[in-house]
Amino acid sequence: MNLQPLVDAPGERVRTPFSLALSDGSLFRSGEGKPAFHVVVRSDAAFLRCVTREHIGLISAYFDQEIDIVGDLGAALAEGMTAGLDQHLNALNHVENELHELRFSNCSREHAKANACSFLPNF
């Protein structure tokens, strides 16, 4: 499967070159010159998580140490924002956000107090 178009899509909107390394050893580059950062995906499951959940999957996989960002993390974050990766909510992310709002929103005084108490037990 050729994933170069997937790497090139955000690369068309950013100026900083970067690379993507998959768990099978495949390497994809975007932009000209030496990459400022490398996204290293440790497993097929992590890659699937990033593809299906987009920026939310990428951030979650990073926090769970399923991917690494080697090099300039600031450049990676800035370029992700410049590319508009956070502006695309797919159906899965939309449903997940709606469920989160149902469970944790401050829609009533009682719910707001329960939320505050979960973080501040002596409140």
C-alpha cells in the first residue's frame, strides 16, 4: 500500500520537512531538505489509531508511547496546527466528543459540583 499521499497531504500545507516511519520499516518523507522531526509508529495498531482518529489518535498514541516524535517537538506541533489537522472531525471523533459532553459537561449546577468534587475531594 502506498501511503505517500497520506504523508504528502498535510505536507502540502506546511513548510517544515518531516518523515514518517512505520513499524514494518517503511519510511515516508514530506518536503525538501533534512526533516525537522520524525514520527515513528511502533505498531500497526498505533498507525490504525492515528488514521481512524486523526489528530486525537495521534495525540493519544503519543501519550500512550505507541508513537515517538524524534527531533523538534515544537515544530511538529506547530506544523500540525498549520496543516489544520485539528480542524477535521470525523464521525468517530464527533461521537466520542458528544459522549464525553454527556458524561462530563457542566449542564447543571449538580453536575458541575460533581465534576469539581472529582478533582477537588474537599470541595
